[in-house]
Amino acid sequence: MFDFLLLSFIISVIFCVFSVLSSDSVFLDTIITKAEIETKNTANLMINDAVNKTINDMNVSSSDFFESNDINGTLSISANTILINKFCADISNNITKNFSLYEENIVQIPLGVMLGIDVFSNFGPDIDFEIIPSKEAIVDYETSFTSSGINQTNFKIWLSIKTNVRILNPIQDKDISFERKIMLVDTIINGKVPTNFIGMNKGEYTYE
């Protein structure tokens, strides 16, 4: 008899919780927002691990990603596009592998979070959200050249990493898209004071 009453009580509580969550967008939004934050944190860890693994596997450093030459007073700065493209491809593959091997693909959010009060945020049964990652991460790079004073140019190369993750549970599902930018090169190039600007494109900056 006691077991039956306990089971009935649990079922009633669960029904009430899901009824509240389904009907009250404020409570639901609070939990979804918390789940989104936890999911992004997980994805960032996967990205960081993929970048570090790629750096170690390829045995590269910032100076490998660009070249600068001063020939007869002409300073040429160019990105090592072949190396960077391979670097981007390997990172994308490693991110995909990390997500596929990730066993703890569940984000658990305590029910107390829906109250929006910090002291209760770790109380109550957990609401599980399944993390469903995108099949691939898009990894590209960008460069910039900025004057940093007379005879100095600030040259930057950074990665742009985009990926999508879906969080899913019986209440609601949501697609999360986010982008990370990771600096590869941030250096000052010194050279002869330029008299004429010749040209600039994504991977090269030349003046004399």
C-alpha cells in the first residue's frame, strides 16, 4: 500500500512539474537558458581540446603560419595558406571526433533552477537534455593588417570556428549555433617606411 501511494505521489509530482514547465514560458526559458550555457561550455571544451591536439600533432607555432620578406626595400607579408588550410581541416576533424566520442552527452539541470534564485539552483531532481552535435564544424581563417605606428604593421591571423548543437528533452528542443574566434598570429612587423601602397588581399600585404 505504501509503495503504491509513493508511486502515485511521484507520478503526480512529475505530472505537475511538466504541466508547469509546458505552460509557463518563464520557467521553461530559465531552464533552457541554463541548459544552453552548459552545452556551450561543453562544446568549448571540445574545441579547445581539438585545437591543442592539432597543434601538438602538427608541431606548429605562431611563426609557422606566416612569412615576411624584405627584398630591396620592399616588405612582403604573406600567410602560409597551405599550412593554415590543413590546420583548419584537422581541427574540424578533431572537433567532430571529440563530439562522436563524447560519452556524457547529457546535460543535467536541477529543477530548482527554474525558480531563478541562486540558493535553490542546485536543488530538486535533474531535468536531462540530450546533446546532439552537428555532423561537422566549419573552420576557416581571417587576416588583418593594421598600422601600428611609423614603419610598423600589426599582422593578425585568427581562426573562425562555427558549429551547431541541438539540446533535446521531452519538454522542448532547441538548436544552438555559436562561433569561436581563436588567435593564431598577433605580431608587429617592422620595415622600411612605406612611400607607396601596392596591394593587399586576404593573405598578403605588400608595400615599398
